[in-house]
Amino acid sequence: MDSLGINRALHGIAPRVDWAKIAGPAFTVQYEAFLHEPSTFQNAGNYIDEVPPHAVIVVNNDGNTTCTNWGDILTRKALRQGIAGTVINGSARDIDTIRKLGYPLYTKGIYMVSGKNRVRVKATNVLVDFAGVVVNPGDWMFGDDNGVVVIAPEHLEAVIERAENVNRTEIDIVRAIEAGESLVAARQNFWLFHAVGKAQCPVIFFLLAGAARFSRRALSCQPRRLQAQVQCDRGRHRVSGAARRRAAEKPSRLHRRHRGDRAGHGFAGVRFGGAQQHCRRP
């Protein structure tokens, strides 16, 4: 993204569920604090009924972590509704339950105090500001264990193409190192690393190239088709030999299955359009 003059990583927003990954268009929610405590009970999360399947809910509580904007009930509703995940500039609670449910959640903080009667929804599907990073409704959100980045639809294909190039280059470098070559020589032998390497694309490499292969057509017009076709190599999971051979034979296909290797380029699961897939041992 740096090579395109774009830096829209959400600093300070951390994953709360291990190995969860998201990709989808943003449905934004802006909260505001009550100036005076209301005299009657106020529910804070009914906006979720408006969120379409496959979207990523992006909640801005202006960085306030002293009350929560997400919990068990909203998580269960989101899963039922096919929502891809949630990103919050604020806090969430019920983290243990959310982890057991495997719902992708990224927040600034964790806290137990409810946001009910403390904050309320000001507007939905409006521009929101995450500490200087502006998220527009419909921007694409990508998240994994490293954090979350935001990509405008007009930049999506270019960013993915560069991330794919970085992925191919780094796989070649890892293979060269494992064969006994020095890191300096391996990098010199693969010039693409210097052209659009990790130094210029530090975050998006992990979030895109290390996540899944996307179809350009699906990304541009049919989010519901973003079902991950994943082979993985992380922890207890191993990529199949057949999948690795197919990937090596067709390295340029954006929708090819992910290539795993011993250096840990694989992953456990990815959520697109509200469905999380995990790899099985072959």
C-alpha cells in the first residue's frame, strides 16, 4: 500500500480471536455519548438488523474504551445474519464466548461495562474516523492476526496484484534460504522483492497475500462469492502435496489455492461472507 501512496492501517486495533480473518465491505456505525443519563433504558445495538450479509461492521466510539459496543448477543446475531466480522474503535466484552464462537472481532480495548445508557448510535453508513484513518461505507476491510487495513474499492485490484507479487517473491526467497543460500543473495536473485517488497507493503502483504486468493470479478461485483478456497500449513494443519503442485504450476491466478510452506505462509481459517473455513489434515 505504501508503494501506491496509501496508508490506511488501523493502528491500535487488535484481533481478539486467534486466526480469524475477514474481508468485506464496511457497514459503518458512529456512536456518541449521552450528555445526560437517560431516564429510561436505552438499547445500543439495534442497528445490526440493517446490516447486510457479507459486510464488515465498523463501529466508531471515538476511541472511548470505558464502555463497550459489542458483546455476546450482537455476536450471535451477526453469525446468524452472515456478517463477516466486526471492527471497533472502542471496547468489547464477552470475549471468551466470542472466541468460542469463532467470530472475527477487532477492537481497541476489552472492558466489561456496558455501553447501554452511556452511548448511543448517532448514525449508520456515514464516514467514520479511526484516529486519522477515514473509513467510508463500502470501503473494503481486510483483517487477520496482524491487524486491519482499509482499501478503497478503486484501489482494491492494484493492491491485491502487488500483494500477490510480494507473496510469490517471498516464497521463492524462503525456498532459496532453505536450500542454503544467504538472505542477501536470495533477495538479490529475486528483484521483485526490491520493486514492491515488504519494505513498501509491510501490512497488506500479510493481510492479503497471506490470506487467500481472490477473483477480480468477485471482488468487484459479487462479495458473496468470496468463499475462501484454502489449504494451510500452520500448527496442526498441513497443505496437501497436490494443492502445492497446482499452485506452483499456476502462480499467476488470483483465485488459486493458497500455497503453504514450512516457513509458515499458511493459515488456519478465513471468513468471507460470514463463513469461516478451516483446513483439514490431508
